[in-house]
Amino acid sequence: MNINQIRKDFPVLERKINNKPIVYLDNACMTLKPKQVIDAMNQYYNEYPACSGRSTHKFARIVTEQVDSARDKTKTFLGAKNNSEIIFTKNTTESINLVANSLGLKRNDIVITTDKEHNSNLMPWLKLKENANINYKIIESNKDNTFNLSTFESIMSKEVKLVSMVHTSNIDGYTIPAKEIIKIAHDYGALVMLDGAQSTPHQRIDVTKLNVDFFAMSSHKMSGPNGVGVLYGKQELLEKMDPFIVGGDTVIDTTYDSYKLSPLPEKFEAGLQNYPGIIGLGAAIDYLTKIGIENIQNHEIMLNNIATRLLRDKVNIIGPSDSTQRGGIFSFYVEGISPHDIAMILDESANIMIRSGAHCVHSWFNKNKIAGSARASAYYYNTKNEITLFAEKVLEAIEFFK
């Protein structure tokens, strides 16, 4: 993997602010887009800016072909069996809400999650607990934030209808043992959904081998455009579910008192879609596939090893002590120093861009009585020198506040 060559595909990395280069380490929030993705989206606007699947003219046919192609690429990228199992949404949040509102959960049905869920995989269940009286249970993590399979199996029962869990945590980069979790859940007759927002960009995903029932992801976390997400669902499950958003493109025909829903995947894709975004996602998948997901994963672990070695004695690292279990995420806090102050000093002193706060996982930080963390998250275009500089500036920030 030629990092220097890759970085040439990102014009933003050539910018300088106050005569200093940009060090972008906020990839768990949003990744940068290569020019190949931007060009694919601009091509839509410049050459065939029309609707897909509606009109019969030349522009519309090209858009339809491009959207179908992006769906096929996504199917292959995720290891799905057919294109009808790929639903385009706005983001992971909408994908999870689609399942929450279309699965038909009833009073006393049990939904289980981890204690490290992003608000996107917490609030839908809290709302259903409030409005539909479902039973919502949370699995406590081990002290090092790893998953406890024994605890999980001990609370499983035939009343559990859905296990919905973050695949890779955006707090600490830890990936749960999904295959084992899915096997246990299925043994009790429960369905499983994985929040793959943080796993899809960084490791090989094969939904068929995992045997997962639903899988949600976002384009903007894998070098694709904003405003595009994906819900994978097993075809037999999606066919039984009713859409919770209806309108244009979700129906074949209507009268004043009846309607006939479109087949998959259209019945879940209401209204005008983000065609340039979907096309951009296809281009992002091409780009990541060319680099190789395994290469990306190994590169991120190597960078995390560097940060851990340089900082482990000076900061409190969240997650497993073994940096290989934290992917590309290095999340930490220092007693007595606000994570926002650390992030601001890094930005002002060296254009090092990280995230600070609760990372949309307020529940976990509140439970652990931690005000928040400073989170550096790497991707394939980040370098050893950038991580070394990051560590140096963190140490300087700590000294400044002593």
C-alpha cells in the first residue's frame, strides 16, 4: 500500500493552514473523500442529472444503470446473496430505525444491546420501550470494555426477539465476537442486527458467512459521500416487513382506497433518492477494494501501536490494553484536563484534527462517570509521522495544563 501515492488522491491533504499541513485524525466521525469519488458524483450532475427508475429517456437510463451498478458493488462488498437485500438509506441511523419500526415488535418483546451503543442504536429501543412497551435489556461489558459471552448467553431466552449490537465501537475501536453472538442468538430464535458503521470501512465484512439478519452502515465513514447509508437484510425477512416510510417509488399502483407495494428493494426506498451519493458510494467501494480492506486494517493497527507505545504511560486509554483490539481508534482522557481543551490545543498548534466529547455514546460515559474522551481515529491515508506528531502534541498539552 503506497501511502504517498494514495494521499495524492486527496486534494484537501495538500492544503496548509498557517503554513502547516493538515493532520486529519477524525475518521471515526467522517472520512475524507478521494477525487475519484468526487469525480463520480460530479459526473452525475454534469452529464446525466436525472431520476433513476422513473423516466425512459437517455439520462434516466444512465442513472438507473449507475444506481444498479452501485447496488451490485455494495452487495459484493458486504457478501450479500442478491441485490434485493441491499436497501439504500440516508445513513446507519435510518437503517436501524427502519428495522426498529418495521419489524413489528410488540409488548414485552425483548431487545438486547451492549452498554456501548451509539445513540442511533439506543434511542430507537428507548422509544419503543416508551411507546410500545417492549422490554429493553443491556449487556454490561467487561472492565476492559470487551464483550462477555457468558453474561450474554445467561440472559438470552425465547422471549428475545432481536439482538442489536454495535459491531465495532466508536468509543474504543473494539469489535465484538459477532459470529459467536449470532450463533447463540439464533439458537434461542432471536434475530440479530449489527451496527456496522465503524466496522465496514476497516475490516472484511461477509454478512452471509456471519449469518447476520440485518447489517447497517454509512457511506461517509468509508470515503464515500454524506447522506447515503445501507441496510442489508435477509430477503425472506425484508419481504415480510412493512415499510415505515411510504410514497413515491414504494408502490406499483394505487387507488383511492388501496395500494400495491413495490418488490424489494424499492418498497423501502421512498421518494427521490440521493443518486449522486449512491453513485459516489459505488466509487468509494471500488477505491477501497483496490487498496484492500486487509491492508487498511493492518495499517490502522500499526498506527495505533505507535500511539499506544508513545502515550500509554501518560494517558488513560479507553478499551482493551492490547492495541490490536482497538483498530484505528485511540480514545483517551487525562484526569483534570478537559478533552475539549486537548483537542483545541492540537488543532491550534499543529492542525491536528481529532474529536472530543462523548461521541454520541453519552450513556456509556455517564455510567462510567467520565466527562468525555479525546479520540484520534486513523485511516489508510494517515502516516507514521502524523501519529508521532499527534503523540508529541498530546504530551505538550498535558505539560501545559500541569
